[in-house]
Amino acid sequence: MALQPSLCSYRKPQERKRVVKKSLHNPECFEEIITRIHLLNKNSPAVWGKMNVCQMMRHCNHVLQVPLGKIKLPEINILFAAIGKITKWEIQVFNNGIPRNMPTFQKLIINFECDFEEEKENLLKTLEEYRTYYRNNNLPERHVLFGLMKEKDWGFLEYKHLHHHLKQFNV
């Protein structure tokens, strides 16, 4: 099932040369992510990677729980912190996607079986909770890997992460 182009990707004629940067803080982009999650089913095959669809949803849920303060990532050394800041800058400047099979924090790796419906429900709940945090200006000012974070950084990077994994399952 193909998605219809959303308002999230609309560009006015005078803006056509600018690259549109989607954000989870844009209501149309938020709804696009929700719609794409609803297109998943327990048998959705991965195009790449080791996770099944249930594990991917749990992983995405965990990543969203970082700015909510529910999951605390361990501090990293100065070299990895520098790489993280450069990566954040590169993704924002070039509007790149996240590379496939990129390493992640151990706390965010899901390599065990889980229940599809439960994980889908939990991810959708966490997305709503994230939106509430954003609307109430409660997002943190710092990320362990990416350094200082503005509100726009959170919206952009969280959208990019969800988009990356939804593409992994062809939705």
C-alpha cells in the first residue's frame, strides 16, 4: 500500500531549491509516522538488518524514551562524543539518512522475542508521550552522543530515526 504525499513534504514554488527537513514536531509528519506504523504487521519482512518488526518497534520505543528521561544512556568517551556531534551536524546539514547497520548503545539493542501487538501499542503510546513533552517544552538540552540539543534537533533526529526503521520494513 503506497502512502499519498503528505503536507509534510509540500514545498511552495519559491522554496523548491530548499531541502525540506521533516520533524516529528510537525503535526503532518507526526501523523505520517503513525500511519506508517499502522501499515506494519507481525510478518512484515526486513529489507536489511537483524531485527524483526517487533524488535524494531521496541528499539524505536526505547530511543524515544531517552528524551523522556525513562532510559538513561551511559556517558561516552570524548572521541565518540566528537563523532556524535559531527554525525548530528552532517545529518542536519546534508539531510542525510541514517546509515544501515549503524552501531547503537547496548541499552537500545533488542535481540529477544517480543509481542507484536504489545510493542506496537507501546510505541504509539510513547510517541504520544513524546509529543506531550515537546508541547510542554520538557525535552532535554543534551544528548549523550549528540551533545547540546535544541527542540528542532530532537524533532528532526527522532523523525529521521523512525523513518530509517520504517524504511527498513518497507513502509
